Amino acid sequence: MRRSLNKSTPLIAGLLAGLLFAIMAVPLNAADTHPYYDVKQEVTLTGTVSSVLHKPAPGMIFGSHLMVDTLTGKIDASMGRWGLDKDSPSITPGQQIELTGVMKTINQREVFVVRSVKTNGKVYTLRNEHGIELSHQARERAAQKGETL
């Protein structure tokens, strides 16, 4: 019995190490993801940027935000880490943009969770089809290949 247990110890240790790795692979910003992001509810809005917030105001979700004037009124567009990376193209007040995403109620506030933004003729993908933010490296790799994720 003792000999059998010694043979299975490396297997058990390997399984536990794999489980620990899987747990650690979950993004640290998992609370900032949008588990009910439904790509079938996506809409595309166009508008004029009225202000850019690189840090959220109290009550807003993490990340940068754009306040955008659209035909239906002003919206709070959650951009996640957009603009926090030094390589993010700049967006300035007065600029015309096109946003694709889903309107959500988060912390009792209406927020347009942006999946992609089109500015200056280029499309930048910020989140995947589940609303989870893409890493700077994933966006950079896609840009090098000429893709939009």
C-alpha cells in the first residue's frame, strides 16, 4: 500500500499544480468583466467625444471612460484600459468616433461597455465577444498582423 501511494504522489502533485495554475490564470480584473455581455445585443453608436476620463469618477467602473454625445443623448462609454497604455491612440474631445458595444446597468448606472472603437479610419478591439478586456499584448499582436480581433 505504501509503495502504491508513493507512485501516485507525483501524479497528485502534478494535478494540484495544474489546478493552481488554472486558478492563477483567471484575470485579476475578473470583477471588472461583464459576464452577461451578450454579443447579440451589440449596437454601434456614432457621436462626438465631449470628455475623456483616464481615471473613473466615484461610482464608475474601473478604467477609462469617454463621455460621448450621440443623437439619443450623452453616454458613458467604458473603455477599460484604453488610454492607460502609452501606445493607445489618443482620443480627444471634439473627435467623431464610432463605438460598438452593449448598454449595461452597472452599479445603478447606465454604461456603454465598448467592445471596439473606430477612430481615424481604424478599428481597435478592446474586449472579446464575452466582454472580457484584451491585453495590451493581444491588441499589439493583432495590430502587427493587420487584424482586428
